[in-house]
Amino acid sequence: MLTRSGTARRGRARRPPAWLIVPAVVLVALGLSIGVMTAASGRAPGTRISESARGARVTPSASAQAETASTDCTLIVPDSPLSASGLATPYQLTGPGGQDPAASGCTESNPDLQAFVQATILDPATGQLSVYEPLVVTQGSAPAVAPVLPRLPPQAVVNVMVGFNGSSLRLAGAGPGTLARADCVNGLGDSLFGQVSYCNSAAFYAAADLDLAQGRLRIPASGTSPLTGRPCPTTRSFDLVDQDPSDNVTTEYLLTANGETAQDNAASQAVLPGATMISNGSDNRLLDHFVLPALGCVPFTAPDLSDAGLPGTSQTLDELSAAANQRAPIALVPENDPMTLLGGQFSGIKTDLYRIGVGQPLVTAGQQADAPANFCASMLNVQTAFIAANQQRFSVNTPPAPATGTNLFTFMAARLSASFTNLGCAAFGLHNTVKLSVDDQGAAVAATLSLIRQEPATPASPETPGPAAPTAQPAPSLPWGQAPAPASSQPWTPWTPWGQAEPGVPGYLG
């Protein structure tokens, strides 16, 4: 049963448009093949807000914590990770380049380098969705409690998403061909995305699109906030996005005093009363656990097969909901996302690979809302107004990371300010809308916001990485107190990435 439930344990309609799905065949057009992409990180250095369980502040990602020997780790993927037995087999976190976990700091007890895995499962015969949280252990250690063996439907289609609290996580297979058989991707060539990886996303979203088309799968409406009267945000809302949107998972584990981990479920809690909960610094967890509850909204949930079928959230559920419900302006992963840069340059192909992992349309010349300049402007114009309108409400809510902001309002403001810097928004003639006051530890304690609407401009010498910025279009204006006026009396319809709905349009495949 699919729900939009207020009882979701974790940070936890109408048919989505045809462009929701990026079929595997698109990789042929890109000149690529789905498979693991491994090598040194191509992530550009810069400031990043971490939302780890311990909390974080705005710090240079290259330095992390002083006691941490590395900011990069390796995650060993078990054989057959898309099967029931593979889901119940722990992933192993270890050091990069063969380093020992303890020597590298790559352990699940180190909050700065914890890794998390999340699966979303589709029964193509019925359209039913479920979730499961595969366990990650430190290499050389055993689970504190044996993982639950899930019962999967026949012909189940499984999507696996990976999140990381450090800088870059490299996937390694438990055996030859493990990663290729599961269609696992963690970057392009020798340039990793950084914190995120995925397996089997293209097949999963293609199967979901087929079930949507045939009426078996239904995505509930995201709804309206009873407190504001505005649409509840999604992962593709400019109310919420940051420098690297749609990243990381909502998975939680239990961590024991001796560094062993277990799935966070009632059975494990009963035998591990002293264990603490650990989680991934995630846009999705921010949405599901903090922002939506503060607005009186509820996340999209499905039965969690690792927790006796109780409602659970997932990164993939959030993307399905966003694809079905988000109205313009729609925030898609931009080419100036630090995770999609290739050697410090904009890369449409690497951005496409990232978007495939989260079921988003590919980068096209005809799509302007997510062009780097316009993404920056929309983020500033829409999100600043959203945060300002909810200042009083967010100020009495706890933040994901107290070391970044002392409440949800100051956390969101600090996150927006850091995103302005990390996306290179100043190069488009834009100005930071946030002024922060911080304490001695660097946590934001107050914020002043500017609501002056900004338009991007293309400077003669862009300061951001990448080629010359594309010609900027006026950014959508969406004052928080007003609904956008419809452009016409026709119902809203999204653009299609290949133009297949329009014969004669370049890229038409019909």
C-alpha cells in the first residue's frame, strides 16, 4: 500500500508525464553503457554543508574533521545486490586504495565517513512499491543483528541508491562483474559524482513508467500545507534545492558502542537498547523529516520490508512524487552542481548520468529553467522568499545539523548562502540574498534575507567553472505570497526531453 502518511518512521493522482523515465536506450545515444564508473574523484573542492547525524557546519570539504585520515572511502557491493539475498547481505565500508578501515577513518562509527544504502522495489505486475534498507558494516565487522531477508515479488524491479557523509565514495564489487550486472554507476569515467551512487535506476524508472501508463502504479498528490495554503515542497522545488539537489538517502541504522551496525527496526531496537541512530546527510531526509513536518505536510511512503512493513520513505519515492507533482518552475540537477562537474568544467553527459539515477529528464538545449544561471536565480528568488515566509515557523523547529544552524530557519538560510557560493552564482551577476550571524563555533544564529528579485546576466568573463555560460533567460518570479499566474487557459504540461511529442521538433523519435 502506498501512503502519504504522517506516521512515517523515517525522514520518512495523476500519471506523471512521459519524460519521467529515462530508458536505458538513451545511453546508446549518449555513447555510453550503463555500468560502474570508477576512478579518482572529479568533485571540485569547495564549501559544503554536511547534515550528518552528529551535525555539521559550513567547512571546506577537503579538510573535513582534523581527526579524519581521509575524506574518501570505498564501499564493497555484495554479489547480486538486486536480489533478496543480495539486499540482506551487508555492504562493507573500507578505506580507499586498499587502506585499512581504521587507518583511513572509513568506519560506520565515524560520523563524517558513514555510508548508507537504500532500495526501492516495484512489483511490475501490480504497481505496488516497497522499500528496504540494506545494511552497511565496517569491513571486518559483523552486523550487530542479522539483516532481515525480504520477500520480493516475482520479477521485482529493484533500484539501489547509495549515500555518503564524506567527500567521495567509490563502489567496488564483491566479485568480478558484480557492479556491471547490477548496472551500478558512481560517476563518468575517472570522475566520481562524490557522495552518491546508484544501481539499476534506468530499468526501475522505465518499469515504473510502464506501470503508470497502464494504471497499475499511482502516485499520491503531494498536497497543500494546511499551515500556509501553499503546495507542499518536493525534491524538485526551488523552495528546497541546494548546490547538489536530489542527493543521498533517508536510511537510518543503529550503531552500537563497539562500532557494529544493525537495521533500524523494532527487532533490533529490542536487543540493542543502548544503540544510537545514525543517518545520512540528505536533501531527502531534510525534506521528509524536517521541512514537510514543519509545514504540516507528510512524505510519500511505502511498506518498509526491513521494518515489518511499517511506512518508510526513500530517495526514489521522493523523486517519483516530485515528477508527478512538481509544477513550474521545476528544479532539475544543473550542470554547475559540483557533483556533475568534469575536471572542473560543465558536463552535459555527466549531468545526464546523474539525472538518470534519480529519474530526471536529460539536459537539453531547449530547457532553460535548469540552465546554470537560471537555476541560481530561481533558487535565490523562490527559496529566499520561502524561508522568509516561514521564518517564525522554522525558528521553533530543530535543524538537521545544529553546528550549521541553531534552528531550521538559520540552517536553511546558511544552506542557501553556501549554495550561492558553491554554484558560482555570482558569475551570473547575482547577489547572495543571505547575511548570516554566527557564533564562535561557526553555527548560524541569525539571518537577514533580501527579497529583491534578481535577473541573471552573462558576464564577459564567467567566474564559475566550465565553458561560457549559456545565454540567460529571465528567471521565474514566484513571490511566496502569490500563486503564479497561468500563462494560458490550457492545463500545464511539462516539456519532453527528446521532443517526441512534437513531430518536426529536433530530437523527435516517433
